[in-house]
Amino acid sequence: MNSSQQCENEKGTSRRGFVRDIAGMAGITVAGMLTSPLLQAKDDRIAASNPQGEPSSPQATGSKYRKCFLNELTPEEREKGFGSQSMFLVFSDDDIIEGSQFFSAMLMGESATKVAGHGPHMHPHPEILVALGTDPEHPHDLGAEFEVYMGMEMEKHVIDKPTLIYIPARTVHCPFKVTKVRRPFLFIQSQYASKLGEKAMRDLVPADMRDKYIFIDADGMQRDGYIPPAQRAKRRPATGS
Ligand SMILES: [Zn+2]
């Protein structure tokens, strides 16, 4: 259950759960008949809690939904695991926002071309990668070029336009290598999982390259706590997934 669902459920059984229970006992027709009155009852409850009908501020409501907003988290809540790395403009997983999938976004600049990038690996869950340009006058111009290798056979793909890449579970991918940056571009990574699970495939690159690529091994069961600034690794350029 995530924070917003917890918020919805704090006064007891949610409407959806209640209707589901009713449907299970007496059939969907009864549930349908009940839905409208329940909706009205909820609207009445909201109106009673906000008689002026005005938008409420987080302060006025005691920050009921604060934990749904990354920018309203304290450093101790937000700077956990990858959330402590400044290269991510936004980062969340289940340790930062309860119930959240692994999600990150970064702005890739010229410095990304100076590093070898992320080495070959696979995840137990699917992954989505998104690359977007940042020129509103030319939204279909990525302003950059990068390479992604797929499969044990290392099939090479060159990307120079905004795109989305779906990587099925347990599919080898990378190296990821940024080759040109004319204009910084947005790069988003999302796992179909609440924590990163990753198996490094070091044997797929020459031995003399293994210490140049980034490799991560994680079973997806790890829990991340707050990492104080003094304990953080030195900032390195964005490297992709
Ligand atoms: Zn990956």
C-alpha cells in the first residue's frame, strides 16, 4: 500500500474496498446501486471538512499528502540510496516514497561523453528508458546521440531522437554510451519494481574495460537509509542505465 492509499484508508475501509466486498457477497448489481450514494456520501464528507469550498494548503491539512511530494520530503527522507546522488534531478523508490517504483530522471550534459558508462547487466523486472530533448522549438530533436547494446549478442542501437526503450525482464542490455551532446537532454529510468534488482555481466566486456564501466549487483531486497553528505561517493557524470 502506498502513502496516498494509506491516506485514503485512514478513516477505515476505502470506498473501492467496500464496494468490492459488497460485490463479492451480493453481486455486482448491488454494488452498482451502492456506488452513487457512496460517492455522494464522500462528497458530503469532503464538503463538511472544507465548508468554504476552498483549496487547502499542506499546512492547513496537517500535510496529509506531504509524503506524495518528493520536494516536500526532508533530506533524511529523500537522500537515501540513489536518492543521495546529486546527478538525479528526481529519484524515488520504495524507501523514499512508500509504494513508489524505482524512478529516476537526470539531465545529461557533455560530461556524459567522457565516461565509459554503464556495463552490461540484466534486471529481474522490465525496465523503461526515456530520452527527451530540451528545445521546445524543436521537440523532436534530441540534441544528442547515444548507444545501447542489447542481448548476449551485443546488438548495437544508435539513438539520436527522443525515444522510449522497453527492456524485458532478464534481458541483457548495455553498455550504454553517450557519444554526442549538442544540447543537454533528459534521461529517465524506471523499473517495474520498488527497488533496483540488477545482475552485472562483467564477462561480456574485455578484461581491461571492466574497471571503467559501472557495474551494480543488487538482489532487489536491499533497504536504503539516509546517507549523510560526508559518506557519499564523489559526484560523477550521469551514466545512464
Ligand atoms: Zn538496466
